[in-house]
Amino acid sequence: MSRAYLCVSIDTESDKGRGWRSKKPMSFEGISDGVVKRLHPLFVRFGAKPTYLLSPEVLRDEGCVETFRKLELSCELGTHLHGEYAEPGASDPDVTKDFQRDYPPEVERQKLTYLTDLFIRAFGHQPQSFRAGRFGIGPASIGILESLGYAVESSVTPHMDWTSSGAPGLSFLDSPSQPYRPDPDEPGRPGSAAILEIPVTIRRRFLNALPGLGSRVDPRWLRPTRGTEKGLVRVAEDEIAAARRAHPNRPVILNAMFHNVEVVPGLSPYAHDEEGARGILDRLRALLSFAHRQAISVVGLGDVPEILGA
């Protein structure tokens, strides 16, 4: 029986509020409290290695950088691009593009190069893993990431179609749920790229197969944001079983995701009070406990290529 591994990949950003709008002035309680006091002690307790994907504003803040320098030996650090772009000459300067796939290729390259350089200056080494904000990976992204030295990309969300969210063409309905080499121009499907795509673990529901109704029902995410502890563990169990049926001898990779700000009250749309924040932490604890019981190692995204021999 093949061995299973769990990645816990955390989009790590400045503090947000309702509607995911950044707090003003910018603040980082989601790191000083969310990561340092709530999340990382939980990972240490289980001997788990999380992957913190750091956005540009985090990398520009010396206090945040110093925090992650202290944690780096017990985690993986990668990058996360969440930004806005207003086209030159736009009639309405407030209309911006916040999906990475919507940037002109030269703008996307500039943003990714700047983000990568920020990381290297902060930590003295090349980041291995990346996720696009709002999962908005585009047709130019894979080539740019490869040229910048990345080994892993993790923006694909199987069974999800984001076109109704304002991202035309951003659909992963037929994407694999296990790691694969992506098509350089269409990251949601297998191809010949050198970089490894590690999709977020998402399982279809029965209702998703129904015409019309199915598109309005979210599939099951390996994400502690909502749901129950049993439901989250069931997603992991179902993905392991399905992956082993498809490829009995290949290691199974689970990829859970959420945001650092979700575990502190009032810093995201998901936890308005302490009870809500604790619920997210309790579901994460249940997933880590399940992994511990099943001898499922919690590894960084950047460890997966070696695990797969890829």
C-alpha cells in the first residue's frame, strides 16, 4: 500500500476584514497572534511542517520577516501573489484586476520577479513553492515561475469553476487532484512543464454531477475554514482511497489550505468572533491528529518532488 503525505499550505497575508479588504492602516495581527501564538505551536505539537506562502506586504515588513526567520527551521516558506493592477488609461481607476491571469504577461513577470527578489533578500535563498491569489494562475504563469527557479506551483483547485467570480476562463473542473506536470499554457491540465503542480485537495459531491444544480454546490475542500471535524477528515480519507485505487504504488499527496488570518477573530470573513476562530483551529487539530494516527507525515510543498521522485 502506498504511503500518504499531508501538506498544509497557508496563504499568509496582512490583516483583512469583511469582504477580504485589507485593514487600514496595514496590520499583521494574523502573524503576531495567528501564526506565532495559535498556528505554529499546534504544528510543533504534532511534529508537522507547514508551508507559509508569504505575500509581498508580509515580505516588506521587517517585523514579519524576523518572525519567519525564527520559525524557518520548522516550516517551509514560499510565496503568494495577491495584488491589484489597473490598466494604463483606464477610465475608472478604481476598476482593477486582482486575478494574476488577467495581468499582461510583462506585468505578471515584473510582479513575480519583485516578489521573488523580496523573498531572497529576506531569507537568503530561493523560494521553492508558490500560489496565486484567488487561485488565479494564468497562461503565462508557469513559464515565468520556472524561469524564476520555482519547483512547485499550488493554485489549481480541482472541480472548481471561477468564471462566475469574475475570472473568465479560470476553470479547473477536469483538473487532476494528485500532483502532475502541468501544461505550460493551461495549468489545470497535465502537460510537459518542469514545475510540479500540487493541487489543493478537493473532492466532488454527488450533487456536483447534476446539471444546473451541481454548479451551485461547492465540492468538499480539505480546508478547515468551514464544516465539521469529521467531514474534514473524511475528505482526506476519500482522497487517499481514490488515489490508491487509481495508482496503487504511487505516494498519495494531500494538500490542505487556508489563510493565516482565519484563525484570529475579525481578521477575515470566516471568523467574526473567538468561537469561530477556535472552530477553525479545532478542525485543523483534528486533521493533524488524523495524520498522526495514520502515520501520515506532514511535509512542505517543496518536499513533494523528492517524495514522488519527480
